[in-house]
Amino acid sequence: MKQRCEWPGDDPLYQQYHDTEWGLPEHDDRRLFEMLILEGAQAGLSWITVLRKRENYRRLFDNFEPELVACYDEARVGELLSDPGIIRNRLKVNAAIQNARVFLEVQKEFGSFDRFIWQFVGAQPVQNQFRTLQELPAETAESGAMSKELKRRGFKFVGPTICYAFMQATGMVNDHVVTCFRHQEIAGLAN
């Protein structure tokens, strides 16, 4: 039996996410946008809550195509807020639209969002060596710097803790505990 991080527990959806996605270095702009929006939607909630609604988010948010989300108007916001398939929080829905607009500006300035966002870790995943979940930080200097810059540019729901969760999810940091089978696999992808 594979030894994995404790946090997915026995939930098959959580385990699949852990085993195939979490911590995998992500460089696709659309997927980075998706994770930025979903991590913001998680604020105050558990990740499994968002994960269970992810397919609904993909359907309702045009598969997280930032060019489409950036054009949403008040009527579209109303439609989104009436659908129980997502977290119906007006601030979070409006933030997704605002973030799409700023995301496009960043893409234009840097050539890709990927090039911009990965600069916070020197374009290389940070290889942590945590032995227990209790050792994982809620935020770091890098997530604080990312948060500050994203906020300066006009992004919403991008505090240092949300940014660190985003960094973990997109493989900017390898926070699989060292006893987890994914730790070495992910570390190997960094080279």
C-alpha cells in the first residue's frame, strides 16, 4: 500500500487529487488561473468543499478561460450566484472576474502568467523536507511577497495563506511529506 500525506484521509476524490495533481509543477496559464480562482474560493472553507464543486466551477466559469471570465457582466454574476453548484459568495464571484481582467494584463506584460508567477520561487520548485503535516507553514516569505504584488496589481482573495496554498497546489513548493510516495516523484520533476 502506498504511503501518502495524511490530509487526503480515506476520501477517494481527495486521494486522487493528492496522487495525481497536488504539488505537480504547473506551467499552463489556464490551469494556473483555475487554481488561483479555486484557492480564492476556498477562503474560510476546506479544500475538499471546493474540490467537490470543481467540475461545476469549470462548467459555469467557461473552463476558466480568463478571456471569457473577464467579460462577465452583472447578469452573469446573478446566474452564477443562483447556481448551488459553486460557492455562492458575491465577493468571491466578483473577485474571479476582477482577477481574470488583471490576469490578462499580467499575461500581456510578461508574455505569460507562468513567467510572472514562478519568479517568486526563482523559476524552480522549492523542495521542502517536512516529515509531518504539522511542520507545513501556512505562509512563507515568498507567499507574502506574491500576495503583496498580486494585491498591488489589483487581484482579490490573494492573501499570503491563499498564495501559499496556490504554491503548494501548483508545485511551486513540494510540500509532500518525505515519507509520501509523491515526494520523490515530484522532486524528480524539478530537475
